[in-house]
Amino acid sequence: MELKYAENTPKNAKEILESLSQNVNLAKDLVGECDKENQPVSDTELRSTIAQLEGVVKDIGECLCLIPSATFGGQEYAETAVRSLSDEMQNVHFEVKQPQVLETKVLEPQISFASEQPKKLQMPIESSQTSQEPIESDLYSVDIDVSFFTESSESLSMPHIVDFLKITSDRSQWQHENINKSLTTLPHVAHYMEPLYDTFFCPLTKQIMDDPVTIENGVTYERKAITEWFETFNHLEDIICPTTGMKLTSRVLSTNVALKTTIEEWKDRNEATRIKVARAALSLASSDSMILEAVRDLQHICKRKRYNKFQVLSVGILPLLIKLLGYKDIDVRCGTLELLRQLAEDDEGKEMIANIMDISTLIELLSSSHQPVQHASLLFLHELSRSQALGEKIGSATGAILMLIRIKYNRDVDSFASQKADEILKNLERYPYNIKQMAEYGFLEPLLNHLTEGFAEVQMEMASYLGEIVLGNDGQTYVAERASPTLVKMLQSGDTITRKAAFKALAQISSYLPNGGILVKAGIVQIMAEEMFTRRMYDEPMNSTKEAAAILANILEAGAEHDSIQVNTHGHKLSSDYAIYNIIYMLKNSTPDELNINLIRILLCLTNSPNSMETIISVVNETEASYTLIELINNPHEQLGVAAIKLLITLAPHVGNTLAERLCKTGGQPEDLIDSPTETNHITEKQAVSAKFLAKLPQQNLTLNLALLNKNVVPTILQKIFLVQRSGTRTSKHATVYLEGLVGILVRFTTTLYEPQILSLARTHNLTLVFTELLMKTSCDEVQRLSAIGLENLSLESINLSRPPQIKKTKSTKLFQLPKLLSSSSSKGRKIPTLCPVHRGVCSSESTFCLIDAKAVERLLACLDHENVEVVEASLAAICTLLDDTLDVNRSVSLLSELNAIPHILNVVKVHKQEGLWQKSFWMIEKFLVKGGNKSASDISQDRLLPASLVSVFHHGDGSTRQMAENILRHLNRMPNPSTTYYTM
């Protein structure tokens, strides 16, 4: 068949088309041979098929040869498309298998989606019977439906272009096989293009005209171009036609309606065809340049006319574009994003994109390290965010709002991206749940703006969100300042739902302690007090007392100065009898556990004020509040029990004996407070505060001590002390408090040793040795202090318990005289007990609680170097028990000197300045000076810092301490001795 070419036909296009023509001619020859050999071939069907092939080749040739470079993106694009066709066609041949059947067979058809990808994707070939209907010969309306498959597009309907077939020239094979009438088609790869006409071009711009106008001499130009030409002439008579050079007398421009309509129709047909060609190019994806040219061509098409966007979407290009978002070439990704943005400018485009595209893919591109990709992604997302329907989908995409907030706050890095992210976030505010997410990620302005400026329904929803989210510390104060006035108004004038949301938000805001002062200034305290004491809305389904108590407790725990806070218009203060009586009355009669917890929290805060504490103590003594609090210890709600015990611990120094007596009258108490944990790493807060409560009650309360003794709690206490010491206090955050409480309970028994049962208990469990080991084996200051106190109490009792050994006297030596041999042997076997040098009697750590026998003195002296003043003072007090005047002080001083006690005592004077420590230290130093002889005096006098401390106390100390300092200075010859001789006249 003969082919005709245009002047601009690419060389390789000519070669390919000629090859296709030769294959068609070859098919004719083969059919002729079949006729000669009487092969049973249907002439009608076969010749119809060959006619179709001839039409295909002819039409394709004309289309590709007529492609103008200006309208299709360049000659290179046309050559790339033809080259792609050629690669596919070379693998197709006709094969004769069955009588009256002409069949095409594909040899390894493969299409590369990107030139960089080494692995090719196989393209399945779909067989179909060749239709006997003639192919349309109209150059501009050819459509042949052939399925096109890619690796992920089996369910997508693709646009189709004319099939290209290449028939192999192996004629010998045809002589031995039958012909099949069906043809197997390959993917379409090109479309017809609309031819151009010279009349379409403006003589001035050489471009296709958009608004053609005709001047007086009949020549047509682009309106803008000829107008600018006319403006170059200063006078009307000078104007000439740029094409003919004729002078013009008028500037009147007449729209060439016919030409304008023709050009517009040509553009529509041409663009429809270009859309199909671009779709085929995107389907093949043979090279980066081919994809990029197709995408850019579609951009120009969509930009010219809105209807073109609908055409692009209707032919199934959208799935291909979305797939290209993962393409490795940056230019392709940017171009695709821009094209998608254009398609999304209409509501129909947004809807189709929303149905097909996974927004998460777009969100991933926001974090691209390539700025153009990030900018293009933001512009596309900005267009999508204009749709309220898509706002929810964007906000629900994982990490979308968080990424946008991060980009928004990086203004210094990229101001354009920051601005676009901010605009997107503003669009997303139309969906309330997005506002909540923004607040959770630290962007609080949208929520606060809607809360303070929105309608009542919006304010209610924002307040509810504010109560749900957990705010970071950075924004807590800002939220309190912005939201408090609005929330107050909502409480005072809102309905039940609105008030509930406001309470919820205030509870969240008040939980951040630094906000307490802000809420006090906003008048929240008075409102909460009125809610608790005055407001009685029986027709309101919500009981606000619990919420009000929680908010008030949060504010007070923040350190608000409650003595000056008014709770009503009558001038009552929060620390007044009115408020406290109401709180305790509510505590007694309220049933919700949460309300009781918050009421106790309020009372705990009020105990920090002396005035409030005095009122609380008075109310507790006058009412049954102490019984109520003690009964709450057994409440199954553990947090309520903990709160009640904490309040009892605070009240114990003031009404401790009352609490102890009532505790012993409560069923299951006090032994239930010694709840033994099965494992030390499971020590609960309630177990810790319970032990602490028993330790804080008056230690000399004999009723409570005997109750504990009778319940046999001491073995349990000793066992748990051992377990905590063995595992360490780090195993549980409550272990330290628990250990302190257990040791404190043991100290209780050392204060009532006059009771025989308790004395026996102390001896049975050898408490002297227990406290001595605790001094050495613990690093807890409070445990060391309590142990020293326990040793002091036990040592004071040693004075009464240590007795000289008793020797029984015989009534009559003659009557009871034994034989010498028996008497001698009996005397030799008798063991004479060793006397304590200090207590001058028979002593032991177990029976008389002797500190010397327990080796406790060394431990106590080591504690004098402790940084904690209370530990030092307790240790000094325990050592002082060995210098009592009823003991052998000389031997005590000698013993302490041997243990190097003087440097430890002098160090206490040098390091600490507390009055109580100085009294005990000076008292001991004076004992050493008086009873210790020259060596002790020499050791003390050699300390260079002691005189300065003594002089300071002599000038500024109280009476007893000053007298001790004066005595020591006199012993050190720093002051004259008073004269004992008086002369009279």
C-alpha cells in the first residue's frame, strides 16, 4: 500500500509506518497463496480484516505525520510514541492454526513503565473475535474498544487508541497451518490529531487566535495583538495594515464570529484527541520525558477550558495520575500534583479524587525533602481542603494535622509552606473534630477562637473538647487566661448541657496548678462555693456539687490564699466557720465517693492556714467528724481511704488522743492499718499512709499501744522491715513512707516501757538491736532519726533495769555448811556476771537495753556527721543518756573518749547553728571538761573554731545555752572565775 507523508514527518515514524504497510501487504500475499492451495479461508471475513488493517495503518500514518509541534508538545513526543508502538509491533505475527481462522500471536509483549526500572511488567493480551463492522473512516471520530491492562488496573476501563499489528514474514509456517478469523489486539498507543489551517494563525503573533477580529481591509488578527499594533501609531492617518501595508482610516475591530467558532470547535476536537493520546502515554509510561510531556499537555488543556477537566476525569486518567504520585522523578511528581490541583478546582473533581485517592499518600509527600514536591503537595491539599466534605477525610488521615502544624511553625525555614499550611488548617476548622486534633497537637488558637467567639452550640462543643484533651504545660496558662471569662459566663447563663461542658473544661484547666491564681482572679472560687453551698437546682438533672468541689480543690492545691477568698455575697471567707461547717456537714452526709475525696482535699488545703486549722479542730471536737473520717478508712474506694488517712495524719498532732481512742473503738482497727503487702514491689499508697498514721498518733497513748500489742502486729512489722531492707526502697515509690511508718510504730512501744507487757515485748524482740541495725543498714534519714529516738527511750530505761548481781546469804553456816570438797568444786563452777562500767550493774542489749552492749554508741557517733539536723539531734540525745548524773559519768566520759567522740561533737558545733543542737553539744562538752581530765580539756581547747562559736552563743543565745557557753569559756580560761571571797568594812 502507498503511504503519503507530510513535510515534518519524523524519519523513524516513516520507517515504522512503512514496516507496518509491508506487513499488511504480506498478509495479502499469504491470503493469495492460501487461495492457490485451496485452503478453506473465508474471503469475506479475511478481506474485511485486511481492509481494517489497511485503514489502521493509513489513519495512524496521517495522524502522526500531521502532529504540529506547537499543539502536541514537540516532535520528540511524537517520535517517542511511534517508537513505543514499534517495539510492541515487532513481537506480533499471524499464525495459521485452524481452517477459516486468522490469529495473531504475541511474542513476549512487554512495556516498560519507566526507563529506569530494570524489571519490566508483562502486559496481558486479550483475544476477541474480529468484528465484521467496518471501521469508521472519519479522521476525528475513530474509537475501537480494546481492554488495556497494567499490573494494577484490571478493574479500570482505559481509553483506547487504534491497534498496531505487525505480521511476521515467516511464510513457510503459513503453508502448514490453518488461518483463524479472530484477531488478538494490543494496547492502543496513539490518537488522531486535528489538522491545522493557516487561517487559524494570527499574522502578527504567529499563534492560533483566541479572539479573531477583522479590520476594515478584511484581514483578521488576534484582538490583543492588533490593538497593541494600533497603539504604536500616534495619529490615525498613520495607521497601516501590518500584513498588506495599506493605510487604514478606522480602528474599528469586528469579531470574526465564524472563524472564532471554527477555531473553538477545532480546539475542542483537538483537545479531546490530545486527552486520549496523553492517557495512552501515561498508560505506557515508557520514559520520564513521555510522562512529563503528557502531564504538561493535560495541564494546558485543563487551564484553557473548564469543560476539559471533566473530559480528563471522564476518560479514566485520574487513577493513572494518582499512581504517578509514587514516581521517582521529581518533575513528574510535581507536574502530577499540579495537574491534580487543577482537576480539584471543581466540586466534581474533588468528589472523584476523594473517592479514589488515599489522602495518606499526599500527607507523606508533605515531608518530602524536595521543596518543589512539598510546595506542590501543599497547593493540592489546599485546594482539597476547600471542600467541607473532604475536611473530615483530611483530618482523619494519620499525621495530617500534625504535619501541617509543624510546617506552619517553621516559618523561618520556608515562609511559603508555612503560609499554605496555615491556610489549610483554617479550612479544616470547618470540621469541629479537626479543631480538637489541632489542640491536642499544641495548636490551640482555633479551639479558643471558636470558644470565645462562636455561637452557643459551638462554644458548648469546644468546651467539651477542652475538657477531654490533655494540654501541654506550655499552653495551659494561655488557655486559662483566654477561656476563663467565657467559661464563667457559660456557668452562669447556660443550660444544663452547656454548664456540664464548662465544668468539664474548668476541671481540666484547674488541674494545672499554676492556673490557680488566674482562676481566682476570674471569680471561679466564689462560683464554685455557691455551687456547693447555695445552689439547689432540683429541677436540673446535673448535680454540680461534685464538679465544683473538684475544681475548688484544684485551685486550693495550687496555693491560692484562701484566707482572703470570699465564698458568697455576705462576706464569708473560705476559712470561716460557715464554709468549714458546710464542708464537714457535706462530708458526713454525702454519698458519692468522688465528692468525699474532693471535700477532704479542700479540708487538707485549709489545714495549711492556722486560722482554718483552729476552726477545723474545733468542728472535729464538737461533731462526729472524727468518727466519719475513721470510718472512711475502711471504705472500699481506695483513693477515698487514702484521702481520709492523709487528713487524719494532719489532724493527729492536734486531736491525736481523740483519734486514737476512737480508732480503737472501730471494728477491725487498728490492726487493719498494718495491711501486710505480699510483695515489697506491690506496696500501695494506702498501706504506706496507714503505717504512717499509726506512727503519727501520740506515741505515749497506752490504749493504742496495748491494742497493737494484743493484735500481735510486731512480728509482722519486723518481717516487713526486713523485706523492705532486703529489696530496697526503690522497688516501690511508696516503700520509703511504708518503712518510716513501720519503724515509727516500733518507736511507739519504747515510750510506754513502764507497762510490763510492753517491756516484755521490747525484750522479746530485742528492739535495741533492731534500732542499732537500722542505723547502719538504711539510708533513709527519717528511719535513722526514729531509730535514734527509739535507742534514746530504751537507754533511759536502762538506768532502772540495770542492777548489781544479788548474792544469797545463808541462814546458818553450821546448818548449811557443805563439805570442803563439795564447796570448793561448787565455787569453781560458779560464773561471776560482768558488770556494766556505766550502769554499774548486769547489763545486756536484750534485757536492759544497754547501748554499750549493743554496740550502738559507735553507730550514733557516726550519725553526728549527718547532714540532716534532725538525725544529728536525735543521735546526740541518745548519746546524752550515757552521761546522766545517776550513772558513772567518769567511766562514760572515758568510754566516749576512747571512741573518739569529742571531734564528732565539736564538728556538730561547727556545722550546725540550731539552738537545740548547741544545747546538747555544750552540755556534753562541759561534761568532758569536768570529768574527762587533762586529755579531754586539751582536745577541746585545741579546736580553733570552738571559741568563736561560744562567744557568738554567749552574746546571742538564750538563757540556758548562754550559761553553758559561759561555763565552757571559763573552763577554757577565756573568762575570769567569779570571786568567792567577800570583804566587809
